[in-house]
Amino acid sequence: MIYDCAIIGGGPAGLNAALVLGRARRNVALFDHNKPRNAVTHASHGFLTRDGVTPAEFRRVAYEEVLKYPSVEHHPVEVTDIRKLNAGFLISTHEGEQIQARKLLFASGLQETLPDIPGVRNLYGKSLFYCPYCDGWELRDKSLFVLFDHPRVFHLAKLLYNWSRDLIVCTNGPGILTNEQKQILASRDIVVSEQSVSAFHGSDGKLRLVEFTDGSRIERTGGFIAPKWVPRAGFQQELGYAINDLGGILTDEMGKSTVPGLFAAGEVTTGFPSQLIVAAAAGSIAAASINLELTEEAFSS
């Protein structure tokens, strides 16, 4: 059997693409080895009718809806190799399975690496986050700590001021903010620290103290940090697709890559995290584009 489309990734982009293609009566192989980036998150926000849903519940309901369509098959395995064929792709899995598909959609998201600071892992997704739109409401009016060693910390600090006026911004070293930026933040009573953080302290997922390398500590009840993200596609050498400045798969507005038949959607294209609703919308657009291409090919043969 040659599938109409193989989808790599079972996040919101991949699942929504599978839903659209299933409803279009396309044969779909959905590969998902159940390692979502947002697994540590206690709840996801900003998705109308699903605000506050846990990642596990989102996946459960999504798969329940997607697999109602008999042409969609779930393959809970890891893809280890992909080869471009004259008319499609050959996908191999860790278990030795091989399938052939006319079109391929990457929706494999991002690989996330947290700062190498003691205490981060126990607090991340509970009282330390990265996205104000996702978790700012839950931390409103709390004493917040922002750790970000990039010039974008200035934008992040201004943004977070909408949720809390009790902010301490740490750049983990000098030279990140200009004197003018520091003055603007100080005019709003936003404290800027250029010290390096040595540890986060807390219990039951709740931040209590931030410790600096000089031994000083400050009390905080929540905060925002900036992990490092790398797109999970991983088959550029084999497939030869172009990438953007952030390492994501380069696509047009319909999800088409530079390789014929290869599409991508969601965070694997942007190179940075997005809300569920944004990734799901990208998956829907890419699926419609795939279906249109399959339709045109059928009528031209």
C-alpha cells in the first residue's frame, strides 16, 4: 500500500493535518512516538473551547476524533530514516517497519533544552515558564523573576508588565541591555540584575528563592526563562530541504518546502514555540495544500 501522506509528529499541527486529510478521504500514516515538548505543562491556554486543557487530555481527545476516520492510521513508533523516491518517500522506523507515501508532512516540533541551572527541572511547567500568553494569567500580580541572556529580554519585560508590576529581570551577565533600556525599565520600577543565577529553590513545583553566584538570594513566587530550541526534523542531509535562520524547515505560506512533495507545519518551520491554536491552524493549512496537490496530480495523469 502506498499512503497518500505520511505525517511525522503527533502534536497539534500533525493531528489537525491528519484530521483534515482523513475527512478528505486520504490514506494517512501518522507517526507519533509520544514525546511531546509540552508534556511538563500543567495546562495549555489560548485555544478556544480548550482553554486550560492538559496536554494529555488534548492528545486523548484529538486521537479519539482523528482515528474515527478509517483512512488514518496511528503508528506509535519513531521514524529513523526517510528516503526520497521518484514518486514519494520511503519511511523506515526504529522497529524495522517501512512504508511508502506520496507526500510527507513534518510536524515534529522542537527539541527543548532547559538552562543548566540546579532546580529548573523541578519547577519548569509549574512555576517557571517561557510564554506569557500561555501562563501569564496564572502568575498575575505575583513576584516574578525573568531570566533571559538575550536582548529580547527588554521586550519580554515590557510584555510581562501587563501581568505583574513586581518584576526582577536578570540577564545572567553584563552587556545584554543598553543603558537607555535599563532606564526605561527602572522608570517602571522593574529591577534589572546582571548577576549570574546559580540555583532555583522551591518545593512541589513552586518557586521560593533565586540564588546568585555571589551567594545572595531573593524571594520570588514565579518566573519566566528561555530554553534553547532546535527543530526536530533531523533529515535535512537525506532530503535536502532548505532551512530558515532559526533552523526551521523553510516553507511557503501553504506549508510547501523546497523539496517536491515535502511539507512542514508548526514549530518545526518557525524554530520557536507557538500556542496550540497556531500550530493546529498551520497543520490544517498544510493538509489542505497536500490534498490540493494530490487532486491536481490525479487529474493530470
